[in-house]
Amino acid sequence: MLARVLTFAVDGVQARRVWVEADVRLGLPAFCVVGLADKAVREARERVRAALVNSGYEFPLRRITVNLAPAHLRKVGPAFDLPLAVALLIASAQLDAAVVERSAVVGELSLTGEVRPVRGVLAVAEAARQHDLLRLVVPRDRAREATLVPGLEVLGIESLDQLVTTLRGEAEPPPLPEPPPDAAEPLPDLSDVRGHNALVPGLEIAAAGGHNLLLQGPPGTGKTMIARRLPSILPPLSPEEAVEVTRIQSVAGVRGAGALVRTRPFRAPHHTISASGLVGGASPPQPGEATLAHHGVLFLDELAEFARSSLEALRQPLEDGHVTIVRGQGATSFPTRFMLVAASNPCPCGGGGAHCRCSAADLARHRRRLSGPLLDRIDILMRVERPPAASLRQQIAPRSAAVAARVVTARERQLARFAGAPERCNAQMTSRQIRELGAVTPAALRLLSELYDRHRLSARGHTRILRVARTVADLDGAATVSPEHVDVAAGLRLDDAPILVGAA
């Protein structure tokens, strides 16, 4: 007898439909799984056999062939255990096939028949709705995550026996688990920073436009402290962004059962991370730190200590907003719309300037670690110097809530400007959008042309100054970009030369 049960395989950060086809016929007892299954899926034969027997059901001692279609799609992980068990129950006439029509089943089985949590339930629920399914069977611990997708009946179960009795109508569907309490920790506040009030406008501009930021200065001056408080002034996630961030974290297995993610991600990998760990890799491809920071902040502390190959791998994700990982089985794309925030010492000894004790060779080696193309993709450069003792005692940065309110207002102006477009902030503007929507005055363009020739800017640097200037104008509530706005933007990027204040 042949049975078919619908399930889904997680591919990248999306889910793809898979048919579990089980054929049970007379012959020598055998259990074969085909359809490009990895080792974890092939091991499901033993888990399913034990789970069926220990749950009180008959395991058919016949020739069993299970096909996972489509055969070209790689199937990875233990989430196929439960649909495979249901397919065997239907094929052996222990369960009616009609009870799983227009339903999908995912879950891992223990040897006792307990259903264990799996990754990517939100992605599976979204795919189930796209395929017009009516019901999704998931582990009880992940049922709340699946309910984030409207218009889909979610059945959260704890064991194989509970699922069978529910499908047969012998028991009522189990209630969904209670939503977990909101355990979000408060973000560090900007008012904790002392003696660096002059840096707050630059932080505000970076947050308002989603611009990449580099903090450079001696050790112990507060670079890391400032960077870790940047999320507190970023605007909240939109509903679409929150669902996307939740899906990514669910696929990566970095969150437990819970509600929608409400805070922007902040990822701070160690400088020993590999290129594949930073942008994604492995086989099958898994999301890296750049994807986990999607719609949030990727903080690289001690930037010069990262391997050059890792930093160079960030160039394409920074520019395109996604990264494509190609392996023998195909290509997988991961989103990487993040805000890069980096911190670095001015030299290997950290002193910088007159206090530097490094040799010429040390300085040359330090400069070679940070390539020009990567630095050219950073919009704002701020130097964090050692504050005077009086400023350290008396200067208190404004509270994050006050700065965040101005940032949110500026972002609202940008969203109105990009209505109907995929871009959501000025850092994502294309060159055409800058020309058509930037509203840059001729005087501002003349000033930028002078800076372009004087400082030998690249075409990318020219465009990025315009993006930052548009953000400065949004914070000022100005409809057009004036020379003053270009002046401020250039001052945040061209730190090695005086800025022509008021030049036009």
C-alpha cells in the first residue's frame, strides 16, 4: 500500500515542500529511504521503528521503501521523523489517509515516541500558508512560533500516540501552550557614556540612516561601550522585519520557543571567526553572523585582528544586502541587510600619534589588514579620544529615548520617500534614487565635486557622502540637501583633512 504525507525541508532561511511517500509491500523485511537524504534522515529508520513499537503500534515487517520527493532537493535533519512515521501508519492501514489531507507534519521522534522540537518552524508555517494548507502539525514546544502565521490551524503535539488519537478523533486537539513571559532585557542606555558628548551627533546620524560606522581610538576610551549602546537608539522593528528576524533565528536555532522578536539583533563575533562563520557556509549552507545580524547591527571589535579573508568576504554582503553560498548541491541565498559597526585601535600598540611605539613595519602590517575597498564601504568614521578628567566626571550623554525619538522621526521621512520600494533607509539608496529622490541642491553638488577632486574620492565614496548628507537633512527636517548637510557628512568621512565649512 502506498501513502503520501506532506512535510517541508528548510533550505537556507526558506522552507520547501517535500512529499514523504511510503510503499509497504510483501517481501523480505527491509527499510530503505531514498531521495537525497543525509545521515540524520537515514538514521530516522531506527528512531521511527522504536517510536512506533514503544507507542503501541505495529511496525510492518515487510519491504518498506520511503521516497522523499523532489529527489533533487537535499533533505537534512531529524524533522522528517514524524511525517515518516505517519506515512508508515497510513501505508500499513493503521491510520486513514483522509485525516492528513491538506496538512503538513514536521517533528523529531525519540525512541519512546516523544516529539522533540525542530528548527525553522516559522519558515515551515509560512510555506504551508503559501501552499494553501489548512493545518500544520508541529512539536508542542514550537506551536506558539507557528501561530505567528495567520490563517493556519496549528496542532502542537507532545507524542506520536497523542497525534494518532487526535487525528482519529478519539481525543480533542491539545491546547496551545501558554505564551512565554516577555523576558527581554533592557538595552544599555546611551546616558551611561561619559565624556563623549561630541560623538553623539555622529551616532545619531548613523542610526537614523542605517550607515556603517567605524570607531577608532586608543584602548579603553569607550569604543566598545559606545557601540553596544547603538541598538538602544535604533528604531523598532517593523512587523515584516520582526517576522524575518524571527524566521532567521528559528532556522539558526539561536532562540527557544517564544513570541515575535521585538528588538533588533546585535551580533558581536570574536575576531578568530572564519569567513564561512561570518558570511555563512558549511554543507549544507548555514547562515553566518552577517545573516543573524539582518535588520540589526554586526559589531566587529578589534577590526584589525580579524583575518583578512574574513573581512574581504564581507564586501559583497555589505554592497548587495545578500550573500549567495554555492555548493555542489546548488546555491543558497541569505539576507544580509545589517549595519556594520567596527572598532579599531589606531596602531598595534594602541597609543597612536605621538604616543605610538610601533615600528614602521608594524604600522605597515596594521594598515594591510584593513583593505581600502572594505574601508570605502564604511560611511562614518569617528575618532574616540581619551576624554579629559573634567569631562569624564561631568559630561553625561543624553538618554537613549530622546535620541531614538529623533531617529524614528527621520526614519519615517525615509519610509515615506521610499514608499513602494524595497529600500527602508538612506544607507540602502541606489544611485538612481539619490538622483531622483535625494533633492540635492546645485550648491551642495558643487561642494561635493570640490571634495571629490581634492581628496581623490572613489565613486562609491562620492555616493556614500550623498547618502549621509540626505540623512543629516532628514534629521534637520529639511526637504533638500544643502551645502551644510554635505559639509557635515564629509566631516564624518574625511577625517584626515579640514572640511570647507560653508563652502558652496
